[in-house]
Amino acid sequence: MVGRPTPLAPTRPAGRSLRTRLMLWSSLVQAALLLLLVTLFYLGARTLVHQQATEQLRSLADQTARSLGNSLRSAEITGDMLLSPLGRQAFDAIQLDGLLRAAVVADPNVDGATVIIEPDRVAGLPDGYACNDMLHDGSVHQSCSGQLGFDTHQRSWYRDALRASGPWWSAPYTNPQAEGRLFITYSNPLRLAGELLPAGLVSVDVPLARLQQDLGELPRSVGLRATLLGPDHRVVLSSVPEIEPGMSLQQYLQLRPDLAPLFDLRRPLLQPERGLEHRGSDGTRFLSRVAPLQQPGWQVVLSADRALLLADLRRVAHWAIGLGLLGVAVWLLLVRRHALRLLQPMEALTAAARRFSAGQFHEPLPVPRHDDEVGEMARSFESARRSILQQMDTIARMASARERTESEMRIAHGIQQGMLAPPPRLQADGFQLRSAALLVPAREVGGDFQHIAQLDRTTLCFVIGDVSGNGVPAALFMTRVLTVLEASMLRHRHPPTILAEAGRHIAERNQACMFATVLCGVVDVASGRFELASAGHESPLLRQADGRVRVQAMHSGPALGISADAGYPCARGLLAPGDYLLAYTDGISEAQCPRQRWFGLEGLREVLAAEPDDRRVCARVVDTLHAFCEGAGNPDDLALVSVGRQALAAPLRLRAAATPDGLAYLLQRLVAGLHGMHLDSTRIGLARLIVEELGTNAMAYQRVVSDVTLDVLATLDEDGLALDVRDDGQAFDPTVAPVPDLDEAMERRAIGGWGLHLVRSLSDHIEYCRRDGSNHVHLLLLPPAARTE
């Protein structure tokens, strides 16, 4: 009978266990949690009081807004009462005088009223009507004028009021007729039935002292600050002495920057439903609220001293904090007696662990004498420290060696890329020979290479090759092969001779038995004839202008470095305009990707069939291969060389008189000539528009000079379409003409300047000079692909 396994005895007595002691003192932590709960209850009460203060401030703000709104509404009703009989045209001067006096006396919020009717607008009042009643010392004083004889400020106010689409409140102003008191005015244009323009206006004057009474009713015990903002975003009234009526919103925020979060700075409008807790410039903390009046655009900002709102709670908080601190002090005194003996080993180990985590592994860790978890942990840390020191020493030696190797490989990569000469471009007899090359090693350096050289004015020679192996040995052997080939290219003009001579030199002192496959070609730009010779290399692809792609038929000789007496057959062919040759290494055609698929020759042919540009085909092949391999990188070194032959378009020269008929004839010939150059329709349209605008401008500035002639020279090459426009009219530089204000309203924009702005915007490059009494403008329109980039 198998018995139960005997449980393992503890490694140390239970009384010495750190776990036992921690469990013992956890009871004291429970007492601390009670203090935490008391604190949380206090914080909850503080939050509740704060919410109540916020709600109280919101109620005060809404109440103040209603009180101020009622005062303003009373003035609006008085103004509408004066306007009502005027709209029906049922009045005379005596009735108007009575209405004015009644309006001023009846409404306690209004100290003045004005009615203005322009002459010859209302039957019965051919001279118009303009009277103002002002309440002063309990009596009404009336002043009238038969004609509208306002000063500058009054005329401006009157025009602004008439242009308003509806009722309009003015900014605060000082009324000299009322002993300099501050007023705001409610104005309403008088619009007669069937007429668009106002016939006059009605306005009532509200003294700011009346609105100040509404602010004076606010309680002072919480340090309230109130500010009234009008619909034009200016201060109308404030209980703060330094904030004066008439201040703009920006000036107000300069004095009270702590209120800026209440505003949307992109639009000078208050956010009325938002509250804000902030600190003033004097350090006082405020609780602010914004309330809208019933009148659109009017706002009242109310700020209360947060300290006064929470004064009672602060007193309670001080007592609570004092009692809490006393309890904590008693608890600390009880804990301190046993904490030192319990935590001293832990503190020493913690300090040593900090040095350990900071990388100071050379200082030994103190091992306490206690036979508990702390002592076991310290011994384990010390053992790990010695092991880490040994591993760090090994890693440092390996990292230093690797850094030297990587640095040398980066230098080698730079040297290898620097050996590649820039592809030349040849032109002769109306044709252009363009070449492009690309070398992408699988590692920092590789064994693939390419080189393109210009033998003479019309002949180009290129070589591309692949050295056996890879890495540094292949790169070193590649350097020797490329140097020998360059020397042979300088002495000979035929590919078989170049390869034969290079093969003899490379076979000498080839103790490593390495070899290189090479393709050599010579192309003549004038005739398009080319010669090719291969030393074990892949045959190039010929991409014709019609999109057909074929492998250039040719026979191959042995690779360079195998035999010193080998001969190489010569293959010949013709590059028609628009054709190009693409030579490549086997890293492209034999690329095998993670899914065990081969890129192959067919994949390469598909790329060439879709790419007519010999300058971009090398990069497109590499990008397609990388996409095919799904980001796995180059499986092998890659090298490509493309040589294309293009026919150069003959320059188009046009001349016509600077007249409407001459310009129309010139534009017709320009479009026909550019179509003959096989230019894309986009640039044809741009060229026609640019020449038309420049010709129109020349005709506009030939008022003094007669018989002005326009000359246009259009040249097309791979850099784009160049336009040279000349006229012998007056001197005028279109590049410095002022730019029209595109943000101005259409009816306010200045006439002219749009055509020249359009020319500058459509051209990729523009230059102007005055030479030999003529204006010369040179413009460049890039190809569509370059404009997109």
C-alpha cells in the first residue's frame, strides 16, 4: 500500500519568515485604511459643497442675466412702441412729440429717445423730422432740428443704424447733452411699406447707471465680479473698476487672461453653457460662469471667489486634517519601534538593488545574516551579479569586433557605390541616347557590377557582370574585373575585343579560381546600331517602341577568368527611336521568393512591356521584384543597365503681329505644332493659355509703340516643354506683377492682374529679362509625372 507523500518541512522557523512578519503588521495597515476612508468621506463632502457652490453661481448668473435682459427688453419695447405708428404712417409732428415724451417718462429704464425721418419720405412731413427727448433732473428736455445736422460721430452712428438689417444696440458712449453720463442706444430703422431703403430710425437711450443697479443687487459675501458684454463683443458694464465700458473682447482678455478658456479664440463668441475654475493674476482662485441674456449676442460673465464659497468647508477641513495628522503621528510612533529592526535589511538590499539596476555591477551586494527570504534573495542577486559580469565582458568583446566589421562593411559599400560613374547622355543628328543603371547588393557589398562610359561624341559603351560568390571576396574580385574592363574599354571599341583582352588579364594571377560573367555592348546614337558580346552572361532584352519585348539573340563565350585565350562572338542589332535595351544579372531572373515562386524571365518581360520609359525601367524592375518577394529583401545581388534611343523633336518657331488676328493665328499654329511633337494634351492646353495671356498683356502695353511683334520658340526634351515668348513692346516684367487678393469679395477686387497670376501659377519655372529692346519670358512645363511628384 502506497502511503501519502510526506510534506516538505519548512526551511526556516515560522517566526523568522518575512511572510509571517508582514502578515503580522498588515493589521496595522487596516487601521490606516480606516483613516483613508475618513479622508474619502471628506473629499466626497467637499465635492458636494463644490457642486452646490457651482449650482449657486449658475443660478446667480441666470438671475442676473434675466434682470439685465428685462431692463434691455423694456427699452426694446419702448423703441418698438415708437416705431409702430411710424410704420403705419399715421402720425404728425405733434403726435411724435407726444410719443417721445411719453416714452421717456413712462419707461424707468429709458432716459432719452430719438425719432428721425428723412425729408420727402413721408407725406405730411416734407422737411422730415428729427427730435430728441432727454430726461434730466426729473424733467424732459426736447431738442429738434429741421435738417439732419449731425457731427461726424453722429453721422457715422446714423449710417450704421440705417445699414443694419434689424434692431441694433450701440457700444457704450458718453453723452455730452446728459452731463457726460454713459449710455447705450437701441436703434431700429424705419422701413415703409413697399420701400427698400429705410426712411429714418427710432432709438432709445438706456443709461448704464440703470443697468449698474441690477449688478448692485448681487450678494457681496462671495466676492462676485460681474461683466456685461454686448452683441458687438465689447464690454458694456462691469463691477470691476479697471474694466471700462467700451473695451473690446481682446482688451478684456488682456486684463483677465484667466478667463480665456471660456472663449473660442477662433471666433470671438462666448460659450455660454460653460463654467470655469481658474486663478486670477493676483493668485485668487475664481469660479466663473457665463450666462446669455434673452437678447441675442448679450452675455454676462459672473466670477465668484472660490475661497469665500468654500470658506466653511475649509474650516472643517483644517480640523479634519489636524485630527488626521495627530492619528498618523501616533500610528507612526507605534510602527517606528519595530520598523527599523524589520526593514533595515530590506533597505540595505533595496539600495544595492538600485545600484544593480543602474549598471553598477562591480560593487558587491551586502548579504544579511538573517535566515529569511531577504537573505536568500541577496545571495541569489550576488550570484547573478558575478555571472552578469562575466557575460558583459564577453558581449563587450563581441560587440567591439562586430562594430569594427560593420564599420568596415559600410565603408566598403560606400566605396563600391562610388565606383559607379553617372550614366552619360549623348545627342547627335536629331537623336538622343539615354542610359540608366542600378546596383542593389544583397548585403553591404556584393559581386554584381555595371559601368557605362562614353567612347566618343556619338558612341556609348556599357558592361554589366556578376562575379562568382558573394560578400567581401566577390566585392574584391569585382573591383579587379571592373578595373580591367575600364582599361580595355579605353583602348578598344568592339565588345569582342574588349572582353578578350580583359579575359587575358583576369585569368592571370587568378589563384582563387574565381570568374565573372560579363555582357559588353557598344551603341551609336546617330545610327542606332549596337554590338554585343557575352562572356557567359544572360542575353539582354530589347523593348521596342510598340511595347513588344524580345530576347536579343546572341551566342556566348566563356566567363572571364576561366580561359586566357577565349574568343567571343559578336551580335549586332538596331535601336529604333523609342526602343531600349535592358541588361540584367541573374539575381533578378532567378530570384526565388518565400513561397517557392520564381520571378523568372517572364516576370521581367511583363515589367518591360508595361514601362516605356528607359530611365525608370531599372527602378521599376527592382520595386516589382521586392513586391513579388513580399518584403523579404534581395535574395541575391541585383544589377541593371538600360540604354534607350529617342528622337529629338525639332524646335517650333512662330511669329505674328501683336494684334487679335495675329495672336489667334499664332495660337492655332502653336497647338498644331505641339500636336506634331506628340505632346500630351494637358501641356498643350497650358502652353496655349500661357501664350494667349502673355500675348494679350503685350497688346495691352503697346499703346505707345506700334507694330509690336510676338515671337514664340517651343522646345521639347526630356526635361519638359520650354517656351520662350518675346515681344518688342514696352518694358513689362510679369514676374513682379502684384498678386490679386483672392480673399477679397468679388465686387471689391481690383480689375487686372489675374492673367499674369494664372501664368505664374501654371508654369513650373518662369524667368524674365529685358534684352535688345524686347521683353523675353522663359517658361518651363514639366512632364505630367514630374508635376505629380
